[in-house]
Amino acid sequence: MDNQTRISRRTVLKALPVAATLIASPDGLLAQRASAAAAAAFPQPEVWTSQNVPGTAGGVLERTLDVRFTETFIPGFGKATTRTYNATIPGPTLRVRGGDQLRLTQVNGLPPNAPFDGDHNIPHNFNSFNLHTHGLHVSPSGQADNVMREFPPRSQAGGSEPSYLSVIDIPADHPAGTFWYHPHLHGAVSEQIAGGMTGVLIVQGDVDEVPEIAAAADVVVCINELKISKNAEPLFDTGTALVEAASTYTVNGEVNPTITLRPGEVQRWRLVCATAFTPMALHLTGASPAPAMHQIAQDGITFAVPVETSQVNMAMGNRADILIQAAGPGTYELHADALTGPLLTVQVAGQPVNPPMSLPQQLPPGKEPFDDVYLANLEVDREVRWHVDPNVLPSPFQNAFRVLGSHPTPAADPQGDLTRDPKYGRFDPMYVNHTLRRGAVERWVIGTDEKMTNFNHPFHLHTNSFLVTHRNGVALDPPVWHDTIGIAGGNPGDTVSFLVRYEDFTGLAMLHCHNLQHEDLGMMQLVDYVED
Ligand SMILES: [Cu+2]
């Protein structure tokens, strides 16, 4: 398929109204939902849905993701040549259910890697990748959500393009919600995500059956931060290359697209912060009254009740599902602090929905909170502390991004100057920082030494979600399930405290800073989930 064909296919998809992705609903709400959404030619990624397998309880989503350099057209920006999934930014949206199996073949159509024999905490092998299903509670081993794998390209020009299979079994009782997928090969992650290699992954289930939610248009809002200069992505092979490349923010592959709601309409937005470097404090601006925002889930875990909010705080990697309820006609903009332009224009127009659509009073919680006995125990089992030593390492990356705390990677020279030590607190694929026993419940405290204001180091743990109970020692009411939690800089000593139970799966997995360049530079630790 040549570039032109790829571009035209995306344009066709982009023009489809939201209603085209709706699934049949047994109640009479579908007509209202479809008509409410039909006016909105808002871009949506292509949707791949799992198929039932006769005679079995679960379905299968078996498709091929093709990864290569492609030229995409980004409305509001222009053309860009980057590594993509299936020639689109973002890639296809995957829709599965608990009990399904995800079988993804990934073709590596990228050129051979440049030779590299340097330190593994220097970005490298930009044309190798793998697959991470961010937030899914699935196996981190074998062919599943295993980020220790590498999918290299052909070794020489003209060789055949290799392909790789990922097989991921979604547990039958997996929470229903919004997740995402992206490559996670240490050293190449930020390069690939800043080129748009991201996609949304939806687990369907109980929350979708809540009548008020079933009636609402189901809209993916995937926010990307692309680094494009002269229509291409620069190589992040020096400490300054990334800083010098301006960020272009897109929603579903367009700069500032417009979404339309009718007065009285409620839509469900699946907000995905698929950025690599920048957190988003999202809020609506415009005439009063602006549409109301009610958050119903965080990081794929449904709340017990909707929570009205005027600002949705998203660190890199976070998802938030919100119900947005339009009042009177008007034009509004979705803004993120620290960004100049709007991410999204919201148009409330057309025939009012009569009677106005309503919000649910209660929701099926995606995960029960821990018992009081755990919540009351504030004893700390593990500590992670983000720490940066600037200008201590040789070029081309002089800043040392470290994970200190209770289980740091040991120093090369424990008696020497630790601030200049190349190994201390940096990722070592041969060193297990945390051995975590299945079934155990532990309390972690994540802290930061970061002095730079707004230098966010989000904490992300693979395989198991955690219940955030405290920020800076103050209890959250109620506590909130996360798989990623932002910790802004500027106040060294800030902390987040959470409880986590290591459930179901064994194998090697990661915790890391979700500023993905920091991760590539070594701000990551290895965890080993083991049998109890
Ligand atoms: Cu960081």
C-alpha cells in the first residue's frame, strides 16, 4: 500500500460520524443516541472489535498491526513522516471484553537499526519495538504484556520484514474501562510515542450497560504530543534534540478538531493522555454555563458514583472517562494548562434533546477499595524517590535520572561519588529491584526530589493497579484506583502513598517514570512478581 492510499483511507475514516461506531442497544435509547451524535463529524480512530468464537465463552481479536515510516496528514498542522501503527495517528482502537483473547501480529517494516554498543540507558535501537497494554491486568510474561521482548527490524536493507505475535488473555473479571497500548522497548519509547505510535484499548462490560451511559455517544478523545520538525521526527540521540523540537498536540490525529453536542445531550468521553512529556490539566473555557463534566472512571477503573469536576488532571499515561453534559448553545474550548492553543473545540448547537439526557446516580465500581484494616495500616513497605543529578554524566545525555528510595539499583562504586555514579539508581535489566509475592498487600510511598517547577515525574506500575490513599500525607476521600499517578516538581519532598495487592500473575515487569524520555534514560526499576 503506498502512502497516498494510506492517507485517503484515513480521511475516509475520519469523516465518519461518531454514530457509525455505535453498537446495537436493546433499549429504545439508541435512536436518541445516534441522532444526537450524527451531526458530529468528529474524528475517531478505526475500531477493531473482538469476534465471538462459536462454542466458547470468550471472543478473539485477531488482527495485524503494521509498523513502518508513513506520511500522515494531520489536519491543522500538515504532513508528517513518523513511525505509525497502520499508517494512522493514533492507531486503531481495540475493543475487547473480559474473557477475550487479543492476538496481535506486528509487522516490523522499519529499516535496520543503526549499530549501537553503548550504555543501555542511552536511547538506541529506534527501529525495534514491542507491545505494552498500559493498565491492563494481564500476564507480563511470555508472548503477553512482556516489555522485556524486542521486535527488531530486518537486519539488512532489502531483507524480508519480520513479524511478531502477542497473545494476551483478558481475565473474565477484568474491569471494564479505557486503556491504551504503545511500544515499551527501553531506549526507543519516547521516540516512537512522540511519532504517534499509540492506540486506545477499550474493555467493554458492566459500566457500558448503565442506561444513562448506554444512551450517551461513546467518544474516544486520544491526546497525542507529536515532535515534528520539517515534516519529520528528529532523532532523540542527544540531550537537547527533544527539548529543541516543538510539540504539536493532536486529538485523534487532528489539531483542535470540533465536537458537537446538542443542548441537553450527554456524551461519554474517553480521555486518553497519550503524551510522552507533558501532563494535562484539562478544563473548558467559554460562555457560561459551560458543559458540566462528571468523571466516572480513572485509569480504566469505574468510580462508585460520578464526580463533578471543573478540571481533569491527567499525567502522561492517565485515562479519565467523563460524562459531558451540554447546557445552552455556545462555543467552548478544551484547554490544558501550559498549552497555548485549545486541544478541542466544543460546539453546543442544534435542536435541544428533549427531555434532556440524564446522568446516572450510581455506577458499578470497577474495583472495590481495600478493607479498613489495610487502609488504617500506614506502615510503609517500599519507597520510591525520583531524583535527578544534572550534568554529571558524559555526553550526549548528561543528566542522571535515578530511582532512589528503599530499593535502588546498586552503585558501580559504593564508596565513590554517588552523584556521578553511572549505575546508582538507574535501570539495570539484570537487577531485580522489587520481589513482590502474589497475594501480598503492601503500602508504597512515592516521593520526588524535583526542584524544577512543573517537571512532572508520573509513577507507573505494570500489571497491578494501586489504590492512591494519600497525597502529601493527607488522606483522599475516597481513595482512587490508578495505574499512573502524576507527581509535579517544584516542591521537593512531595509524596503519594498507595496500597497494592499483587494479583494473579507472575513474571518480570516494570515501574518507571512516565515522562518517557526519563524512562529511556534509566528512570525505571525491575519488579519480579513471584508465587506466594
Ligand atoms: Cu521523570
